[in-house]
Amino acid sequence: MSEQESKDQDNGAPAQKMSFWKMMLSVMQASFGVQNRKNKERDFASGSIKGFVVAALIFTFLFVLTVATVVNLVLN
């Protein structure tokens, strides 16, 4: 987030809609427990629930696929 966007949000200006990639990054950070309070508040203020659900489903699918692939490679 740029300094200007930060100032706009602090001054009560409407928050900008989050991009899908920012939502995906936020989902990844939250799933590994490294999400900070500032980002969590940003997510609740400017993120959409539908976007977060889609990002979480995609992340979960890719995570399970990655774990299954690693297990198959190790067991072979």
C-alpha cells in the first residue's frame, strides 16, 4: 500500500476494492498464521466475502494438491 492510500484511508476516504491477488496473499498469510492486525483490518474494510471465499477455495485446492504430490514423490 502506498503512503497516499494509507493517508486516504486514515482520513475516512472510502477504501479501494482489493485486487484478487491481494486477497490471495492475505488468505495465504492468514492460513500460515502470519497475518498482522493492520492487514486484517484492511481486509475487513475493503475486501469482499465472495472474493475471500474464492481465494480460500483456490488456495486450499492448490495446497492439498501440493501436499499430495510431495507425498507421492517421497513414497516412490
